[in-house]
Amino acid sequence: MSIKGWCPGAWRAMMSGDGLIMRIRPRLARLTRDQILGLCTLSQSHGNGIIDLTSRANLQMRGINEDDHQTVLTALHSLDLIDTTPEQEAKRNIVTTPLWQEGDLTTRLHAAIIDTLPQMPTLPAKMGIAIDTGPQPTLADTSADFRFERSATSLILRADGAPNGQAISEAEAPQALLHLAHWFLDTNGAAAGRMAKHLKSTPLPDDWQDTAPNQAAQPLQPGGTTYGAPFGSIDAATLAALLQDSQATALRVTPWRLFILENAKPCAPQGFITDANDPLLYTHACPGAPACASATVDTRHLARKLAKPGLHISGCAKGCAHPRRAATTLVGNDGTFDLVENGHPWDAPRATGLTATDLLTPAS
């Protein structure tokens, strides 16, 4: 098992069992019709035809041939889907609420933060920014370290791991972000790697946690022109067909294995989730073997058979698909499964050496 300590980008792709993984970070979590159709074409012509939705509202193509990396980069640049340099890509680790409207606070803040990124100090690779400035926050469970949210009366910037943030004006937002980033580094936050972990041992100044955010909104659900992808995995050809059939003009990505089509006719396509009660929407499973070199078990076939809320099937103890506590976690270990109850994939198992047959056989 190899822990990379960084996430794949487009410039800095990551090799997996099925080829290179190239991650695309859509600006404002939105792709135009031409961009998404172009991405589908690239996935089919240079990859294995699978596009993943990630937990940070990004997209990633899988199975890219190593020799095709530069060709795909050139094509992504022509689609305006990547930054000019790897350094720019690494800093633009921003997740936004997908329910923004043109010209609102979220879009204005996004533009201001983009302009500020060249001044940002170099932070640990996985650190990111959430612009969660709808009337109620929606990204509380999405990985981020610097969180722009709203309180009852103002905009706030909240350090992840702190319950409250600091009230700021929209004009003050860029400098407040820089201030908090420098505080993190000046107090040796780089050793912790993430803000929440750092705050467990280093107290945040009181003036950075004097204002509570609004109560979180209800989770977005599939239905209408919002579709779910089982395990966050999308067949590129099926997605392209949905774009054509629905006549959608754009697509918005979310961190919840859901995507939203703009100006679209509702459809009922095969392969996507349209029912909020579908257990596949709440079942987590990584690609498993042979797609991931760290995995020794097939995960998703079993996950479809056992699908239920609170189930996580992980190809190895890294738990990439759901690095959090789950009611039931099955962890691949040398071709069999370990069972972890109410824990993380790396926690001590209650049972080991279970086969898929064992797990699919009803208890007598």
C-alpha cells in the first residue's frame, strides 16, 4: 500500500492500476456543454472511458496512457479546463457551493480569491478553500481548511476544526485568507498538514472564532435535472448521451456524487441515480482491483450486492473513497476482507479473512 500524500491533478497525474489518473478542477464547479462533451471524448479516446466525481467537486479521467499525457494536457488547455502551469493548478484548490447564481456573493468571492492565489504562501498539498456562501452552508462535510461562510449578519472566514469564524466584509476576504494562511505556517501548521489537525494542538486566536456560521442546509438530493453516480463513477459515453438527450447547456459538479444539468429536460437514463432513496447513493466503494494497484479485492461488484446506507467497501486500509468512520467497513487484505464496525478502514477489525461468498451468504 502506497500513501502518496498528494492528490492527482492534470499536470501532475498519478499512476494507478488502470493507467494515469488526471484530475480536472472546474472553475465554480461548472463545465459548459462543449467542455463536458470534450472531456467525454478525451476519456474515451485516451482513457478507459470512466470519469469520476470526487469528494471535492472535481472530475478525474482514469486509465490515461502515459504516452498520451501531453496530448491530453494540450486538449484540456484548448477546452480551458486547466491552468497554465502546474504551480497555478496546485494553488487553485477551491470548492464552491454548486447552487450559486451569476453575480452573487459566491461568484464574486471566487473571482477575488483567484486573483489572490499568486500571493498565497505554499501550503501542504491537500489544503484547500471552501466558498460556501449561500444562505446556508452546504459544504461542512467537504474537505477544506479555510471556509468562507455566512453568519446571521455577515460573511465569515472560519478555520476548519473551529466551530466559529471571524466576521469580515467582502472586501476584506482576500487579506483575511492570506492572514490565516500565514498564521497556519507561522505556528508550524505544516507539520500537521491540515488545519483541523493543527487546531487540536495549537489554539486559534480568539478574534478568529467570535462568530457562528448559519445552520447547515439540507443535503442536495437527486431528482429533476440532478443525477447521482453510483460510487461517483460515470461512463463517459452514457454521460455524453445524457447531455444530448436532455439538451443541457452546462453541468455543475458537486462533492456528493451528484451533478446538476443546466437548462435541461428531465430524463430517466440508465446508469444514473434519480431516486433519493436508492441505497447506492449512500454506499461507498473505491475502484478496487485491478483498477487500483493498492487493492487486492473487487469492491464495486460486492458493493452493488450489499448496498445500504453506512456501508463502505475499501480495496485497502487507506480508505480513499470514504476516509471517515462508517457503520460497516469491509477492507481488502490480501484477497479477502476484514470487517470493521463503527470505525475507519485503518481501525482494528472485528473479523478477518472473509470472502465475498461469506459476505453474501445469509446468516443461518
